Amino acid sequence: MSNAEETTSWPELAIGLYDRLNERNAEIVYDFDNFELSVPSAAKDSAVHAPWKMNGKLKITTRNGVSS
């Protein structure tokens, strides 16, 4: 990421990720088995973290087009 501003919020991160994936018509599949993640409340050092636990599949598909 050259010449890009630093992402400072989760919505900015999600929008940026979606835009990048959509440019590539990407599909990403994650398969979780007792996966634990500590999710911060903000994009800063003093953020509070919440534990998330995941099992199963998460599928992200992007499609560039206009619905009729």
C-alpha cells in the first residue's frame, strides 16, 4: 500500500478490503475449527479487546455488476 492513508476504523478497513476484492472478482473461503480471535474495539493501541470464537465456514464472494 504505497501513498495510501492509514486506516483508522473498522468500516474504513472493511470498505477498502471489499473494494480490493471486488476489483479482482475474488472468492475467499475460511474454514474455522475452534478458532479464537481477540478483536479490538478501535484501531489504536488503547483499544479494548473482545474474544470471538468461530467454528464453521465463512465465505466472502465479490461480484462487480449491476443488478437488473
